[in-house]
Amino acid sequence: MGPLFGRAPCGAPRLQRLRGVLVGALLGVGALSGSGCASPRVEMAEGPREYVATDYDAVLRNWTRSKQLTSINELDNVLTVTATFESWDFRWAYVVRYAEDYRLTVDQRRTLLERALSSTQERHEFYVALYAQRHKWNDLNLEEPAWIVRLIDDMGTETAPIEIRAIPRPGAIELTYFP
């Protein structure tokens, strides 16, 4: 009954922009409903940032969405999903924080930043933490999983992930840098 942590790169073409709210766009779990509050809009623009390590938590919150599916009949928490979109903006802040935490040299930081940002040109990637009431429901790689994962853009186009990689035991990095 433990949580599943993983990465889900989506096969959406890089030119297809995600605009606006990521809630509901992260996972197409049809029955997930929000509390009626709108999520903050996010900016998809690329380009240099002027972050310091202490900015990371605010940037993480900006790019992370959480939802719960609760069964009214049994008042059970059937599913909790937290997903962070690893956008250009997020990756920049992540590298700044990581570089400070691990005391990277300027050259090491530059190399890490270049690698992190270049992958945003290839695909959209999410870090997803999933907790389901039943352990079997945590496995999104089953032949017939309990939940269907989709990226939904602002035009309603759905894209299935090209890969879902489970992280069996989250380590220090996952627990430090992701919710």
C-alpha cells in the first residue's frame, strides 16, 4: 500500500506548448475533481533565470499539482497524486539548488544546467508520486492498470506517456527535491 514514485516522459512533440493549468492535464484520471480553486498559471517561456538556491521551494510549488480521489460511499482515500512538471523554469531552479547543496564548481553547474535544459527540447517530463489505497493500483505499468496516464494540453489533445519508470525506493535526492 506504499507510494509509487516515478518519471513519466510524455510523447508530446516539443513544439506543442502546454498553456495554463496543469491540474487534470497531468493525469487523466477521469474521476479526480478539484476543490473549485484555480491553480496558478505557469509561464512556459525559456531563457535565462536569476535564481538562488532558496528560490527552489517556491518554483517547485509553482510547477507541482496534487489531487485526491475519495470514495464518498466508504470515505476512503482511493488515490492521491502529486506531479511536478520538469519545465525549463523548474530545471533551472533545480540545478541552482542542487549545485549549492552539492557544492558543484562553476563548470560542473554549467554542464548540469546544459544537460537538464537540453532534455526539455526533446520531451515533457513529470515526476509523479502516486499513493493508492490498494497496492496493485500503484503499478501504472500493468497490462491493465487501475489508472490511465495522459497529458492533456490546452486544446484537449491527449498524449500517452512514452515511458513510465518506477522508482522502487526513493532515495535522498527524490525525498529532498520533490514533494
